[in-house]
Amino acid sequence: MPTLIRLLISLLFLAGLGFAGLYALTVFVQPGEKLITVRVPQRAMALTPVAPKPEPQVTEAAVLPTPDDPNAKTVDTPDD
């Protein structure tokens, strides 16, 4: 049992050292800024032609004649 406790204490100590190092890095180190240039090949910039989406075809809606319409035609339907 004392060997297990010694192992756990040493692992906790190493984990504490790791966390202390990470904390020190975040508090005391300021990252520098610099300009980065990345070259992109022209073949990656080539645009592929895209066909436009076809517009939906709209048909004219049938307008029902009103009784007041002077251009309305009467249609005879057979009586059943």
C-alpha cells in the first residue's frame, strides 16, 4: 500500500508541475504578431463555369369571364 500511495503522490506532483508550467506560459508569455504570406497556385484560383439555374416556366392562368365582360363568349354545353 505505501508503494501505491508513493506512486499516486509522484503522479500528482508531476501533474501539478505540468499545470504550473501551462499557467506560467499563459500568464508570462505574450505571442508576437507577424505578417504571413501564402502563395496560392493559379489553377486553384480558376473558376469553373456554372450554368444558371433554369427559371420555372410560368403559364398564364385562365381568367374566367365575368357576366359584365362585353368580350365574354357564351359556350353551349350539352345538357345531361
